[in-house]
Amino acid sequence: MGTKANGKDRDFSKIAVIPRLVDDRLARIEDLLLEMRHEQDIMLKRLAKTQAQLDALSGKPPDVAHLTDLFKLRQ
């Protein structure tokens, strides 16, 4: 049995473009995730510093139990 030609030329060059676009998008997503992680690290450090200042002002011993749980989640 032969195959029936539909009379259209197939252009496979478009197919080669799709993986490159996906790679570009995935690289951009990865960059954004790294940037978000960096911002999260900065916020956690600021939070820890502010909590330590509040503990010092209130005269309470520093409560780091909640901060150690946050750092465990990161790992």
C-alpha cells in the first residue's frame, strides 16, 4: 500500500525552533527561581535580625526555635 500525498510540502524547520524556545523559557524560569530564592534568603536574614533586636529590647532571651525550623525547611 502506498501513502497518499496531500500535495503540501512539509516544512520541518519550524519543528527545530520549538525545542530552542522551550529551552529559552526553561532557562528564564530557572533564573527567576534563583532570584526569588535569593530574595527569600535576604528577607529571612532581615527577619532574624529584627527578631533579635526585638528580643534584646524586650529583655527576653532570644527565641531561635522558630528560626531553626525555617532553616530546616530550606535544606
